[in-house]
Amino acid sequence: MFSKFKKPDESKPALAAVPKTAAPGLSAGKPVTKSLMRALPAKVAEAAPMDKEKKRKERLSEIKLELHKALLDNLNLAALEKATEADLRQEINAISTETLEQMGIVLNREERQTLNQDLYFEVTGLGPLETLLKDDSVNDILVNGPQQIFVERAGKLQLTDVTFKDEKHLLRIIDKIVSAVGRRVDESNPYVDARLADGSRFNAMVPPVAVDGSLVSIRKFKKDKLAIDDLVRFGAFTEEMAAYLQAAVATRLNVIVSGGTGSGKTTTLNALSSFIDNSERILTIEDTAELQLQQTHVGRMESRPPNVEGKGAVTQRDCLRNALRMRPDRIIVGETRGEEVIDMLQAMNTGHDGSMTTIHANSARDGVSRLENMVAMAGIEMPIKAVRSQIASAVNLIVQASRLQDGSRRMVSITEITGMEGDVISMQEVFRYQRVGLTPDNKIIGHFTATGVRSHFSERFRLWGYDLPTSIFEPITG
């Protein structure tokens, strides 16, 4: 053993079975024709490993718990910060071998390697979550208590066979994450937003607010940012729409990316930012830093929650107000969800053309209504016509992103705001995604098309050197 890491001398429960329940019958009325009803799956999101495999995992989990206790008793944790990965792995292997001999347990080579890998993740990483974080096919990790961990792959949720030993084990990993960024979570402060070391977005909610065990959501950080060409190749939108968006961003139109949770708003915002000229000064403001801008002159800001005493909070609105004094060419707000909407609209109206943000909304018209509601929630007493006039003059373009029922993400609409007609904000849709039907395996059939409306900003595009051909605004027929 490596004595420099040695201290001086001095059951994993199985997944609960989901009970089978018969479909409730119809108590009255005519019986439904069987051919009109889709067959429902017998079980929903239930992992069903073979009994033999389940027992083997239970046994390994119990052994791992004993080995982890032995590691905590034997490892000099203070010396681990200077240890190399090779040294630490060798030390863990030595301690686990010695402990297994003392326990009289014999494992095959594969089981021993799995145990040593899990123990290494427990000591240096995030325990059971580490394997999922290293899996590039996983987009989101969703923990519903210690025994149920879901992941999202290709837009679909899947239940994994990864579990925590118990609630204490899960809470220990949560505390390890939040304490690394100077935040805390406990009964008095039962929810927290944080960022992992690789930039992944982390949210946790613990008991008593989380009833059946701690809830954890991790939105994984994409190391390789998706460019416009990648999104076109994946079918998120077309080359014609990309050319239009390039002209819109380059000619400094104010853009809002609207959509639901997980619809790809941040990915779209990242892609649009690639059209910004490298000579411009960009300031980004986010609750959790996710944007990956590639320009040279970028200043990044992140809000901060209050401390234990309830003081020291720095909101997005504070950052936005300060950003206006920092000579920005463009301001990009990761997500507008509160009173900072006032400062964002004012910035768009007062010389910071080309600013961008995202909001939660289901359509472009809903997005405008949400902006109005946020202004009202900020406590600003303004006539509704004045609010709408402010929005109409500040926002030029709303890009609607959506995650469809088959898990695919599409830019389903690009809508221009053209001004006011009486008390109503006038809008025109330039591009849309036209759904046609479903394949037998529930994949959506559809295509992108222009609406036939020529862009309100065509003359602006031409004067800036982006003379788009009229053909891209012609709808697809047939």
C-alpha cells in the first residue's frame, strides 16, 4: 500500500415492483368499439432485470457499502488533493483487496473492476451519477428519490438501473455538489440551483418539500456546441430559415427565442449568437451560466442567491442594470422570467439593438402575452397600450422552438412583430413547420415552409448587404 495515503493507526434495496392494475371499466353508456382504442402498455417505465442479475447487483451493492466504509476509515482524505489518479486508483484497489480478504469474499475480475470503479467515483466524483454524466448520449438526468433515476436520450425518457443506496447516500452527493460552488441545501433552504464542474446545470429539492425522496435534475453541458449547420443537418430548420436568421442577427434585430422546457431554447440562442460579428462587445446575463459564445469580446455574468442571512443576493435585474453601464454592443439574457423584463425592453429600445433573450411560451402570441404579464408582475403601473407599444418597438423577431411528441426538436415558427394596430400588437409569421401526420412508429411527418409573406425587414436586410432572394419566402406547394 501507499503509506502516504494511509491514515496512522489509531444494502442496496431492490426496485419496488409496480403493481398491475386493471383498466377501469366504463360504468355507463355504450361500450367503446375495441378497434377505436389504442392498446395501452401493460407497464410504464419499469426496469425489469432478471432475478439472478438483480440478486447479483444487490450483493455487489452491499459489498460496495462495506468497502466504502473501509475506504473512509483507511484513506487520508487530506492527502487526496495532491494524489494522481493512478496512485489513488492503486490505493483503492489495495484497500478493497485487503478488505475483501478479511470478509472472506471472492469476486471475479469483472466484478472487482466494477467495484473499484464505483469506489473511485464515490471518493472523487458524484457516485452513481458519474457513469451517466460520462455518457454522451444522455441529455438530462432526473432523480426521483434514491431508487429511481431517469435519463433523456434522443428526446425520450428512460428508466435506468442506476440507484443510490438510500436517501442519505443521495443527500451526501447533493451536498458535495452544492458545497463545491458555495451554496447550501437543507430543511430551511430545501431547493438549490448550482453548476457542476463541467458546466452542467443542476437543480435539487430535498425533503420535506420533496415527499418521496430528494429530486434532482441535471441538464448536461454540451462540450461541442451545435452550430447552425449542425441544426440544419439534424432537421431543426432549413437552410432558407438559416439564411433569414443570419440576416436578422447580423442586421441587429432584437430576437426572442420562445419555447417550453427542454425545447432547445438555449441551443438555438447559442447557434444564433454565431452570426454576431467578432468585433462587437457582448455581455451575457444568466442565472446559471450555460451560453457558449465563440466571439472574442464576451463578458459573462451570473446571478447569485442570498446567503444564510438572506443577504447578498444579486439578481438578473441587478446584472442587467450594471451591464448598461459597461458599453455593450449587445446584451444577451439567458432567460427572462421576472422583473428584469423592464430593463431588457428598455435596453432594446435605447441603442442596444441586436439583443437576445429566451422566454417560456407555447407560441409567438403567447410570448407577447407573457412579456405583458411579466411587466405587470414587476409592479410597473402602465396602461396596457403603453406596455404593448414598448414591446412592439423593442422586439423585432420571435423564434418559436418546440419539442414534438416524438422527441424531436424543431423551430416551428419564425414570427416578425411589425408594429401596432390600435391596441393590438401586429405580427406576421414568415416561416412555419407544417405537420402532415404520423408514421406507424409514431414519428412525426412534416416539412418546413414559408408562409408567402415577404419579410417586413427586407429593405433593412438589403441596406445592410443581405439581399435575400424572394424565393425563400415562397410557400412549398404540393
